[in-house]
Amino acid sequence: MAAAGCGGSALSELPPGPGDPVRGESIAALAGGCGCHSAETGAPLSGGRALATPFGTFHSSNLTSDRETGLGAWTDDEIDAALRRGRLPDGSMESPVMPWYQYAGMADADARDLIAWMRTLEPVRRERSEDETFLPRLAFRAWALLFAPPLPEAPEEAPTEPLARGRYLVKHVSICGDCHTPRGIFGAPDSDLELAGHSGILPDDGVVPNITPDRATGIGDWDLDDLVSVLEMGMLPNLDSVSGLMAEVVDGVHGAPGYGRAPLEDLRAIAGYLRTVAPIPHAVREAKDNES
């Protein structure tokens, strides 16, 4: 954790050579289209989305190739450092609203291909608004020191065996726990309730369901095809549709790719892994009802 706070890590540099933007688009789809970087108006991935948190409102950055307001003037290694280490070109740390500590385990090849895809985005000039927070930027470095989990060593290539791949995608690309795991008072994920859902934490989605295979409060009664249908089409087993942030990551935001455009075998790997995690009894909907 000290290494994370000081800007170093066990991560290797990006491998040499150009990435594959076609593969990178699949990685972007598995990452929910990087939807936090698309606002309600404007071009996809041009930033400007307001992200409300208990610590203030943060504004997402422009990922297009505009040289002045986007990533056009950044090197691939600088983009990678921000993506997987939380380190910006000026040496400062990113806000943990950007979950770099989860993307830290993304394979070198996947990171390279994702960045190659970002390079294909049409440049859009869009200045990033100032964050509205009472925290100084030094607080982000302190947060990394105190609360970021130990950074995993990123593999050169992503695993291909279905269960291992599903685990890798859930934890380091789709980062399902970023939304489905409750957080403590300092914003750190509660590892004892990983993927067990919560209520009343995310302003955009008051209730985030338990996606562990607990039969009473989670998805233990769902089969593999049920889970794949949610990821591919946003369709629940009762034929209702997902809404809110989940609908965004399935459909993509303003034309950005979402889970629905990801390779089917990867969606099946994610679903297969979710069926193997430890079931955690955590009735988030009832908890919300009791509070109201």
C-alpha cells in the first residue's frame, strides 16, 4: 500500500509495439464503455459527467484524442499510469472515484489495446470542470496509502481458462465490485461484503443488488443463462429490465460500447465466475425499506 501511495507499484510498463484497437473496443465494452466519462449531453467519452459522492462532486475527464482537453498529448505510458496506478502526468494522484486500484490488475496486453482504442476516438474539445470537494489533492495520496488494497501484479496476458478469465474480468476489467460492494465511511470497499450489494450509497442508483449466489438475498436461484441475459440484454429472469447505472453499462452511454457488445464467451465467463463466489446473506432491498 505504501508503494501505491508513493506512485510506484509492481506493475510492469506497457509492452512495446502498437495495441490492437479492435480488441481494445472489446475491452472497453467489458469495462461498461467507460461510462463515467460520458455525460448526458455531448460526445461519448468526452467527460463532463458529475459524480456525486459523500466527499463532494467530482467531474470525469475527457478521454478523446483532443490535444488540449483530452488525452491527445499524453503518451501511452502516461495513460497507463493513470489507468492502472492512479498517477497523473504531473505526479499527483487521481481521486479514488477513478478506481485505478481495481484496474491495476488489468493485463498489460489489455491495457495496451484499450489505449489503442481510445486513440481512435474523435477529438472533442471539452474542458473538465473543477471538482467540488473539500478535500485537497494530497488527500488522494493519503487515501491510497491507508485504504487502497495491495495492488496485484498485472499479468502480461489475460487468462483464457473460463473460470480464471471470469474472475479476472469481474475484478480488473468490468470491476463489478466497484458498484456492488458497499463502502465504509472513508469510501474504501468493504471486503467482507464483496459483491453483496448496498442501498443509499450511489446517488444515481439507490439500491444496488446482491450478486453473490445467496439463495435468499442474492442470485442463487439464477442459472448461467439468466446471468448472461442480464449482461447481454439487460433482461432479468422475471422478464423485467435493469435500469439506472446497470442499464448504462449494458447498453453503453451515447454510443460507447457496453456489455451488450462484448464477446459472448466473456459474458459467460463473468456469469460462470459469479456463480462460484461465496454466498453472502445481505438483503439490501429490505434494508432500504426499513430505513424509509
